[in-house]
Amino acid sequence: MLALLKSIKKWSAVQLSAALLGLLACGWLLTFLASTCAEFPRQGSIYDWWRASIVYNQANRLRNDYKTDDAIAKYNEALKIYPQDGRFHVGLARAYLDQDDARMAKELLERSIQLNPESKDAWLFLSQVSLADNDRQTAYDSASKALGLSKKDPAVLAQMGLVWFENGQMEAAERIFSQSTGLGNGSPEFWFCAGKFHWRTGRLQRAVADLRQAVAMNPRNAEYHEWLGLLLPRDAASNEAESELRKAVELNPNSPVFMHNLADCLVARNKPEQAVAFFQRAATLRPNDADYWRSLGKLFMSRKQYSDAERAFKRALEIQPGDGPTNGLYVTSLKMQKRYEAAEQAMLLYIRGGHEQSPLLWIYLAELYTEDGQPRGKVVDAYNQALKNAPTEKLKQFIQGRLSGLSSQPVAK
């Protein structure tokens, strides 16, 4: 030791400064490594985990910018290098939820929890996704697990209150939510959960105030804007609801639900020409979801763009064949173009696909025959099929009234 001190005395100021900086750097490096390695799941290669963590952080930055496809690719790359870190699965789940893929998000969260059952964030997120998906049991179980891991997390307490309310436990919901309010001032996620809680309990003004606070604290979160836009009034005097829904779409252009909700808002505000574009974008984002094509077709119908409506309804029926309401809309779009033969064939095909017992369908077919100028016999046969299925005096009188202008010959026996 004495020799070391003597040698130090001989060092120049530059050498001494360099030595001190080296010691500080080593200390910083050791502290950094200790804090970083604390997240290592202690399975497999720490080197692989370190490489995967770099990719994971890149994925997080992409997801925060809603570059969702690129983020998903990066999360999968990280998982390929090191599949044992539950955080990687949670990140990927969030990216899929940005595309409204709740099924995939739930699967990934369940995998994350298998790897790390002590992850409060994974349990909380699984509860939120499950409740939105109307899976109340999983939402309850997951919120309970999150609460067991973090009894003073305001977002967890608020989520537990929301779950209890949805399960009819009103007093317990109010009690646990009141605990969260003293803890949540610094958490935008708490204000988001509080907004949903107050909305479900019928306190709309408080819900809007909560969501405004969440947006103010984290204006880059598209879901906060979306919820605020949905709860604000859509009257002609205020642009705020539309503005918030547009902001959600601008931030996250990957969500067909966001597109659909903005289109609905534009329809309500009498801006159908703008709504069409967002309905089309929603259908493009989710091309195999019949609901989006059906909504697009309905808007085309309201604008009397019947050929466009026909194509949208036809696509919906390709995805969901045999859907009664869609088939009715499709036939109507053909009828409005005076394409009676195609409309009649479509209606007959639907009736013969297992709906022969419906009097309303036979009546509609008879109306098509009448409007098309088909022979009276075909009209009578269709009406008689309706009466056979529902042999009531009221229906008989209705049919006789409809046919009275065609001929004096008795019909409907």
C-alpha cells in the first residue's frame, strides 16, 4: 500500500485525473450493468438477452411512433434471439392491439405471464384487453392478480373498480375506486382508467374531465384521444369530438376501429363525403371483416351510390355468407339499380339456403316480382308461400290488398 502511495505521488496531474476518470467510469459501468442485468430473466444466454434487448428498445421506439408493422417485425426479431423475456411479449401485444387484434394481444400476454407471473403490467394489460373483449372472468382474475402485486398502483385500483362495476359489485367498485383517487394524480393511465370508470357509472362530465387530463399528460397516446372523442358531443356547434377522433387517427393510422369511429362521427356531422374515405380505409385495413364492408355499403346506400353499395355488400357476403341483414341490403342495392333479375335470384338463393319458413322473405320476393312486372302467377305463388308459413287472417287480408290491383281472380287460399 505504501509503495502504491509513493508511486501516486510521482504521477502528474494529467495521470491522476485520467486514473480518477477511469475509476468513475468503471463505477458507472458497474452500476449500469447491475441495474440492467436486474431485468435479465436468468434463463439462457445473457449475451443473447442483451442483443435482444437492443432490438426490443428499437421496437418500443417504433411502436411509440405508431410504425406498427415495423415494430412488430422488431419485437419478433427480439423474441427470435431471446424468447424468455416476458416484456418482449407485452411489447408485441401492445403493437398488435394498435391494429385492434385483441385475440393476438391476449395470447401474447398470457405467454408473458407464463414467463413472468410477477409482472403487474402484464396482468393489468390483460385485464384491460379482456374487459374490452367482454371476457369478464379473465378481466376480473387478471385485475385481482395485478392488485395482489401492487396494492397502491392507482391504475390497478381504478381497473379493479371498473371490473367490479361490470360484474355488478357496485359498492365494492366505488370503495376501491375511491382509494385510487388519492394516488393517481401523476399517472395518465390512472386518468384513463378513471375516465372509463366514470363513463360506465353514468358520470359523463367527470369522465370527459378525466380523459382531458390523460390527454394533457400524454398527448402522444392515440387511445386517450379516441376515448375523449367518443364521449364528447357530436353536434354541429362543436368540432372537438371530430378533432379528437382525427388526432387519434393521425397518431395511429393502423386501427380500423379508429377509422370507423371517425367515419361515424363525420356521418353524424353531415359530412358523408369525408366519411366514405375513412370507411374505405377501415375496410382496407381489415379486408376480411364483414362489418366494415357492411358499414361502407350502408353509407353508399344513403348517398344513392347503389352500384358502390352493391360491391361492398357483395364483399361482406363473401366473408360472411348467409348473413340475413347483409343479404337484404345487397338485394335492395340491386333493386334500386332496377336489376330485378339479379335481385330475385339473390333472394331465391337466400330463401332456399334454409330460410323457406320465413313469411317476410316470400313477401319481399313477391314485391320484387310485382315491381319487375313478372307474371301474376309468380307473384301469387310467392305470396301463398308466405301465407303457408304464417296462416293468419291479418296476413291474408294484407296479401289480398296487395294483389287487388293485379286481377279480380281469387288468390291466397
